[in-house]
Amino acid sequence: MNGWIIGLLIGTVVVLVVVIVLLLMIAGARATAAKAEAIVAALQEARDGTAPLWQLHDTVSAADRIVAAAASARLSLTPPDAL
């Protein structure tokens, strides 16, 4: 064989190896992107699911005000001789 034929074969093999490596990298990047999208969706679902926890302080404050008002009403409605 001539030197240029051997060079052509070696060049073709190198190009094929590079194409295969690039295809594997692209497939890996697509899989990673799909996993990242799933993770982002799960994080958004968790954020939406735990959003009411941030309002728990407001709920506790409202309950404290209701209990205080009920206690005050009870005191004002109780006859003085029952105390």
C-alpha cells in the first residue's frame, strides 16, 4: 500500500473515533439536561408544598389573639361573685 492510503485510513479511523466520542458527549449532555429539569421541577414542587409553612407564624399570632379575646370575654361575662 502506498503511504497516502495508510494515512487516509488512519485519518478516517481518527475522525470516526472523534465522531463517536462527540455523539456520546451529546447523549450524556441530553441525559444530564433531562435530569436537571426533573430536579428543578421537584424543587419547585417542594417549594410550593412548603409555602404555607412560612405563614405559620401568622396563624399562631391569630390563634393567640383569639384565645386572648376569648379569655377577656369570659372574664367580662363571669359574674363578680363567681370569681
